Amino acid sequence: MKLVKTFADIAKFVLWSDSPVDDTKRARMQIGLRDGNPRFNVYTGGKGKESMINFGMNIVDTVTIMNILKDIAKGDKGNVITARALGNVYKDGQQTKEVRDLSRLHIGKSKEGIVFLSVTSEERPKIVFSIQPSQYMLFQDRDKQPIDPGYISEKMAIGMADLILESCAALMLEYTREEYTSGVKTTVDIAGNDSNGKPTGRTPQKTAQGKFDDLDELNL
């Protein structure tokens, strides 16, 4: 699958909820990719671009959020943490220094112990996606009594976070491989000796002096 400069949804990762827009459809949240960066894509059940809500992230944002999700899952009921995706305001086609909210990701645990995710944006419907089994999956104990839904939700959320964390590592390496094999970037031979220890005949390039070359300037 091509990653560089492309959009894609990961179809096997999806959370479902009732659509507040159309009673005949269901809303869904999926993990998508934009130029190799993960994002949550919410399809509210309506039509057109106005029916979508996106929460964009980079790899570091994603692993941070997934670790927060694990903490929320293992933590107290009623806790909610919100991440805000910000962007610059454009006026007359020019970027300004003014910043506005693009969307917000809410990571929480209900008073009943159900872990949830929600992506919100101005003038878009608010939808909560509970992390719990579908109606076609039932967990029981040895006496055929249902397992506490909060316990199952916690395990599902942690498992989901671990899956995405592992995927981020693979994604980062695959994106780098694609950049260099497609010609977007080129490798540079190391000066001095090659991988076999033989001299290459090249000398190291002089680098421009950095702003903080002298650590004394940083008062560390």
C-alpha cells in the first residue's frame, strides 16, 4: 500500500454508534492515514464532506494518545481527557498567526466503567463511540453469567491501544522505506570507512555551527 502523499482508511479498525443524522444508518469511527500520519475519521451518517469529522495526528501524538487511552481504561470511572487539534486561521488566502480549534478528541470512561472516544468539531453532531463488544459477542464466566461490561471495555481499550502502538512502529519504518525506494529521499554514504571497514576516501562534510553548540549557553 502506498503511504507517501496518499489518504487511506484502515477498514479493519472501526467503532460503531447510532447516527444522530440518519436513523437508517450508523455512525462509525475509523483510523485513517494522511501521508503516513494517523488520524481519526468519523463518518456521522450524513452525506458529503459536512458529514465527516477528522482529528489529525502525527506519530508522536498518536502514541501519546494511545498511552493516555490505556491509563483512562485502567483508571477511575468518570475521568475524561481532551486533546485539541489546532490550526492557523487563513484570511484572504494568507495564513495568520491566529490559531483556532480544528477538532477535539475526548478520551474517557463513563460512570458505568465503559471506555469511550469522541471526536467533536464546530457545527458537527456530537457522537460517542463506546469501546465494547458488539451484540454478537458475549463474554461469560463458568456459570454462564455475563462478565462485567466495564472489565471487558477496559481490556478492549487496552488491546486496541496496543494494536495501534504496534502499527505506528511498523508504519514509521514502512513510510521511511517507501520514501527512499521511491526516490522522494536519497541515502547518503557515510564518510570514512564503509560497512566492511574499508576506507571510502571521503572526508566528513563540515556542518554549519548550530545555535546551541556550546552547552554553557543553555545553563544545563
